[in-house]
Amino acid sequence: MESFDATAMIIPTHWAESRHQEKIDGRQWTIRRFGWSEHSMEEAQAMADQRVAEALKRVIAGETIQRREPKVPYNGADGMPIREEIVARDGDAIVTRNSYGALCLNTPDVLFADLDCPVGISFRSGCLIFVFMLLAAAAYGRHAGSFGIALGSMILSIFVALLVYGVVDRSIRKNQAGMKRRLWRRIEGFARRHPDWHLRAYETPAGYRLLAMHATFDPAGDEALRCFQELVVDLVYARMCRNQRCFRARVSPKPWRIGISERLKPRTGVWPIDPEKLPLREAWVRDYEQRSTGHAACRFVARFGSNRIHPAAEAVRRWHDELSRADTQLPLA
């Protein structure tokens, strides 16, 4: 992976892309790289051009590299800065709109940690169940040597897959209360082992969120990593914090939890978008914000540990609680 310094800025305002074609050892290479800047498009373009030039040097030197960087907003962006619309700023903290339309609070040094349990069977798991049943039915029909048997088995497998999906989904949802109790015991254990920490705990639709109030942290530092490991925080989230030099918390509802079935337009939600497509996005956002007013992203439930409060953490806490409606009794979404 190519190295670059993203420590000074977690969410750039300007993005550009550079593209260069060159024939090397008889092969045509097309290298594309992104550049970014807090200040101007010209600076972003200069960075993109420089990164393309560096990539070409590595190709000429015989290295195997990625030809084109994927245009992704956050999750999966290995070390790339967060590519989302900046909605608001307060000091070093930034609120962005993520790829499915929810607002996220990003901070370079105030630690958030979400502990989640499944809220139901995932779409991916459901698809895997369906594909497995379909393949099993096709294999049985082929073994029997009959197209009719194969077709009948595949139709039957669809109903069986739906039945299995329903049973597993209901079981997960039924056991969610028990899983949340286990998460809470994990939080209590962590707080007992770290009495000098000051932690605020929030309930979320999928579990709990912790906010550290006593100090600031380096997202790529050992202390944050140990905290995440001890709490068993989602591995993807922990990796993103390290790679992108920031902590992150969703502070508005997920659209599908408040009755919005349409995806953020235009599709993918990756920022920036073409100016002619902005009206579509703005219409979606207006509807989303109107429906969001009756829901909270999390709810404050308890505090643990010391009374130490770092000023930066307190500033983030105030903004987080306001945006997420954490001090209300609104339904969580």
C-alpha cells in the first residue's frame, strides 16, 4: 500500500483525481490516484498528480501495485481520508453525512467505542442461506438426472430458505436482550479495571456506546487499541480509527429505521457528486431530516469512574448529546 500523510486532516473539503497512461515493458498501464486538500481544488489536483507520478515510479521499478483506487466514502477505505460531505464543524470535530444519509460526528482525539450485538439476521447472511439452499437443490437434481426433480427441488429450496431465514432472524431478535446484558457486564468490568477513567455510557439500537471524558487519545495509539481489544469493539471500526486518525459516532437515525426505504440519491452517496444531481440529494435529505426529528440515535444511561473531564471531551460531549438527542426519551433508531 502506498504511504501518505493523512494525520493533519481527517476529512478533506476538496477532492481531485489524476490519470496517466504509459506503456511499460510492452504493457499498457493506466494509473489513477486521488488527491485531497483542505484549502483548494488546485492543491488537491497537485497531490493527485504527485501520487500518480510516485505510483508510476513504483511500476517501473517492478512493484505490483493497485492501478486504480476505489471511490469509497469510509468503510473499507484503507487509510484514505473520509470522503463524505462536511455538514458542520466545531473546533476539531466535524459532522459529515455518510453514504446512506445519516450524520456522523468525527473527532481526532475524543474516544468513542460502540459495542454492538446483532439486531437480526443480516442481508448478506440471508443471501448466503438462499444461495446454499439453491446450490444444494441443483446438485440434488443433477445427481438424480432429472430436470423436473432439479426444478422442483430448487423451488422447494426457496421456501425452505425463507423458513430458515425467519427462524434464525426471530431467534436472534429474541435473544437480543440477553446479548445486551452481556455487553453491559463487559462495560462494567472494564470500568472496574480502569477506575481512573471517566466513561459515559449510551444505549443504541444495537447495543451501547462509550465516550471517554477524562482524557484525549491518539486513534492510532496503543492505549486506544488496548481499550478496543478489551471491550471487543468491532474490528472494522478499530481499523478505521487507526487508519483514518479519528474516532466516529453516528448521531442521527439510520434511514430504514424511520421508514425510509429509498437510498440516498444519487446512489453510492460518495462525496462529492455532480452539481446537476444535487437537487435529488437535497430532496432526500429534507425528507430524512423531517422524519428524524421523532427519533434519537442513542440515549444516555450511566456514567462510570472518576470525575475528571478533559475540556475537548466535554465540548464533543455537548455536541454529541445535542445532535443524537441522547437526553430525550425518543425511540432509538
